[in-house]
Amino acid sequence: MFVKKHHIWFFDNLYIVLFLFRIILNSDMKKIRVLIADGSYIFSEGLKNILNVEKNIEVLACISEFNNLENLLSETEAELLMIDYSSRFFDEHKLSEVCLKFPNIKVIAITSELPRIRIATAIRSGINGYLLKDCCKEEIIEAVNETINGKQFFCGNVFGILQETEEEKTDKCEGVSLSKREIEIIQLIAEGLTNKEIADKLFLSSHTVNTHRKNIMHKLRLKNTAGIVIYALKENLIHAD
């Protein structure tokens, strides 16, 4: 009887200890501090609710006027700015100034528009990521985590536009045009690197590398990684040892 009671006491107290440890662990977890700048109250609140569900993300404030941006960045010590790139209050020249004044701030542009010149301008302004407003929750969360880790993140549709706007393209086989980035990824795939290893090496998100891989296989009409390796050897992108 004593042994049975002892076991019950032990497991009851073990549960309490684990519960307290979990509370302490969660309270000490460093959260990504986010500031949302968007002219739409409904969208801002929706995005805020999506992000605040995550244990490692905290939305510090939502603003609807660009004039308050610098003050809030100073006061809140935000790490990530998620800004509506298509709203009327937005000023790309001011954003460039903000990026210069707060070089440690990561910026993700969120928009419902896809004009090529606007995407290119956003990147030149110092933006680290670009999302469409109809992106799914998982893509938004991935964008936040990848961007805060120093990687660029572009959702699928935006990525497709970027591929079309790259200025320098290199033809490596008749009828197929590959960008320098695609050739670089082909070489790394042929060397045996995984998507994650390529992402870490090129400071890209795994999502972006995976999209590159799909585009490469589609352009070259390949079905698997072996086909990419064979292509790399045939086109002298790597040397057979």
C-alpha cells in the first residue's frame, strides 16, 4: 500500500514540475517582435490574430499612418515590419529612409498587386520578403520565421514574377533559358546538397529553393533529381570526378 501511494505521489508531483517547467520555458522564449503597418483595420487585425497564435511571435502594434512608423519602431524595438505595399498611405521613399535609419529591421511587404516594376522597386527599397494578401496562414508564418533568420522570402506568385524580371539570363541549351540563380541551384543539387543545405548556403528560404527546383524541372522537362545531375554533367555545369 505504501509503495502504491508513493508512486501516486511521485507522478502527481512530476506532473506539477513538468507543468511549471513548461510555463517557465514559454515565458522565457524569445519572441519575434512584429509591427504591422496597413491602411485596412480589418486586414491588420486579421493578420495580428494569425501571428499572435504562434508562441514565438508577438505583434506589438498595428498602425494605419506612415507618419507614426519611425516613432513606433524606436519605442517598441520591433524586429520585423510587415507593411501594406499597396495602400495609399505608403511612401516607398520614406520606407527607404526607414530601412537606412533602422538597418536591423526586417521588412515584409504585403500587397494585393503584382506589377513587376512595383516588386522590383520594393526590393530596391530594402524589403526582405514579399507576400500577397491571399497567402495562406502557413506561408505567412514561414515568411516571418525565414525573414527574421536573415533569408529572403517570396510567395509563389511573386516568385514567378521575379523569375520573369531577372535581367541576366544564361542560355545553356537550345530553347531553354535559365537564370544565374537557377544554374547555381542546379550545380548545388548536382553536388548532392539538400534543399535546406542549399537554402542555408544561399541565404534563401527552403520554400524559395523548392520553388526554384520545381521551375528548373519544369523548364528542362525533368522528372527527378537524377535528371538534374545528368543535365549538369552534359552542360558542363559540374565536373565528373
